[in-house]
Amino acid sequence: MNLMHYSVRCVVVSGTRRDGCRICDNALAAGTQDGREGANGSGPMPAAFVACFEWNKHWAPPDHDLVIRGGPESAEREKGKCMTAWLVRMTMAVCTVLLPAVAAADFVVAQIAPLSGPLAPTGEHMRAGAQLYFDRVNAAGGVHGQKIRMVVRDDGYRIEDTVKLAREAIAKDDPIVLYGIVGTGNIAALVKEGVLDKAGIAAVGLRTGAASLLNPPHPYLFTARASYATEVERMIEQMTTMGMNRIGVFFQDDAFGRDGLVAAEAALRGKGLEIAAQGAYERNTTKVEAAAAAIAAVNPQGVVMVSNTAASTAFVTEYRKRGGDGMLLVLSTTDGPQVVERLGREAAHGLAIAQIVPHPQSRTMPLVREFQETYARGVPAGIEMNHTLLQGYVGGKIIVEALRRAGPNATRATLRDALEGIRNYDLGGIRADFSPTRHTGVDFVDITIIGRDGRLLQ
């Protein structure tokens, strides 16, 4: 609920109002209303104040008109008489009893993400990362005295559920912002269905870097991460620097995967090369056998993988089983520790992974040191200190900064504008830089590799 505050001075039974009553000049929070107006014209006054005033409605300050009965056409006016000191005290005492202090409403952040299915660890860690930072801020008093509360709905990575649950959250939870939505196709559906535009609500800290959603930037999408094209360019730069000129692409057969495929084609073309082999798999599955066979048959020197954690894990197994020995580099959409857990250290060794946030175990950046300190205070069972968790933490920091800039009476519209106004903001060693023509905000990309001990190395 948005809390409206009234400086109520005098309320009349007919619904008309008069200024000047010094007795009940109180800031009152709107509660159940009965249709009468506060003296400032802001709207219906709280019923609790009506009860207080009705109890003694025949009294008013000197030289003050008060309608005590009848409608506008037959109103009877009486000259108010001066209240005695004890009556003033009694009236104010009743007001105090009837109108306890109302706490400021929470800022609600709604996340629609997979908490079940193959991408459940991604959704859970994105949620937990933002919650870590919100808890830190809430413990320090919140933003403008208001706490941040997260509500989360599980879409299972199903596009139709993302749209349905986003509409449901907007209607029932009245969030000021959406956060942490996972999947290019899922986010594209929200745009296509006009969900964000109709609600006038921004979506921040997204698990996509697709060019189709960034060029030109959608007014309500703030990914707060590098684009897939930036990741792919960095990966191909790494491989060609190592002397590779036969490079394949493994990708998810949907908007996300095709965006990565197009980025790889463009990056290779810029170096006078073409894709040596390619293979796709069906979205939300691990049916990678055909793709692995097609790429292994050509045996390129390196393979760019545009895939999620579950499919990436399956591809490594199937590709190696078929004799493929090329270097494998995968987008940040794959979580390294989960791959090690599923494959084992030996099988996962050598897999290179692009990262859009710094290494969570590093101590070189203030951002990561702060993150580690907050993590040490306690996290839910099953939540690992990984890059996805840190991405969620960064998303939470950007939302909080936008809330601060939007001011104490932040709305969806002022929050969106505040996001767009964040320029060169230091997150702690990396910077957020948004503008009307730039909604990625953060362009950090690093390449890590799984070592023999199963740890990610820089």
C-alpha cells in the first residue's frame, strides 16, 4: 500500500471542508476511509480521525464555520464556539488512542525465476545474492527508513509461467521493481506481451545478455551485466590469441542460443574466420547427443558453448566420449562449481568459463571483500559462494542505489529514471554506468578455468 499522509485540520459531515482548525493538525496515515476529505484536499480522510471528530463534532475553533448535518444544498452552518482546555486534551487523547503510528511500507522487489527444474540452482543463487545485500541494508535501517522485502515466484524456466507469474506478482504484491528474471526467451515474452510497459515497472539484474533485448535498449530492462556478444568476443579473442582458427559453436535452440551464435559469427568474421562446426540442443533439456556428435566429427580446436549449466555438463560428457579434444569455453550462464559437482574434478578439468563478475574468492576488490563479509554472516543451506551469487549481490546493490536516488517517495517511474541516471558508480572495483542508450550498466568480463583440484582459476 502507498501511504498517503494528511495534515487534517477540519472535516465536515457533508464532505465539505474548512481550513484553520488548530486542534487536530495531525499527520495521519490513511487507513479505512469513509469518503470525506482532509483539509489539504489530498483525498478521503482516515475513518479513525472521523470517529474522533464525530465524537465532538459540534465544537470548532472560534470564527470557524462547520457543516454539522445535511448535504451541500441544505447545509446548516453554525458559528463554532471555543473549546475549553480539557476538551482539547480529551480530543487529542482520543486521536492518540485511535491513531497509532503507522510504519513506513516496505519496498517490495519481486523475482520471477526457476526454483525448480534444471535451472533451479541459478534462480536460487540469484535470489540469495540479492537477499544477502538487502539483509545487509535492512540491518542498517533500510533505504529512507523503509525495509526491502523480496517476493519470489517459481516459473520453472517456462516462458508462459514467467508471463503469468509476473502479472500475478505485479497485481498482488505491488512491487516497485522486478529482479533476477532468468532466460532470454522468458524476458523477451514479458516485452512482447507488454507486461513491463503496462505496469510501468523496471526489471533489473537479469540473467540475459542478448543483443535483441539490448540494441536498442528497452526502456524497462536494465540487465546490469555484460552482453553475450561481449562475452563471446572475449572468448574468441582468447582462442585466436592461442593460435586457434577452427572454432565450433554449441548452442541452445532458442533466442538465447541464437543470439550467441550470431555473436560468434560476427566475432569470427572480424578475424577473417568462419564457424567450423555447430550443433544445437532443445531448450530446457539436456538432449545434447546429436550436437556433440556433429561437432566432435569435425573436431575443431575450440568450441564456444552458449548453454546453461545442465546442458553444458551433458555436452562435456558426450563430446569427450566421442573423442572431441578441443578447448571448451562456455558463457557465464554455466556455473563452474556445479559442473565440478556433477562431473567430478577430472572430467571438468580444463573447462573455461566466461564470468561477468569478479572471482568470488578473490580479495583484490572491495566489492568481493564486502560480499565475503556479508556471506560469512550466514546464508541458507545449499547456497554456495559462486559467481551467480555475486551477480545477484551486484543486482541488489544497483537496486538499492536506485532507491536511494529516487528519494523517500520512490515510485516505479522515479526508480526507472534513477536507474538510467546512475553514471560511473563505483560498486567496489567495478563500475555501473547506465544512460538512456545504455542499459547493460556493467561490462566486466573475465575468463576462468577449472583446475585439476576442481577450483576456478583466473
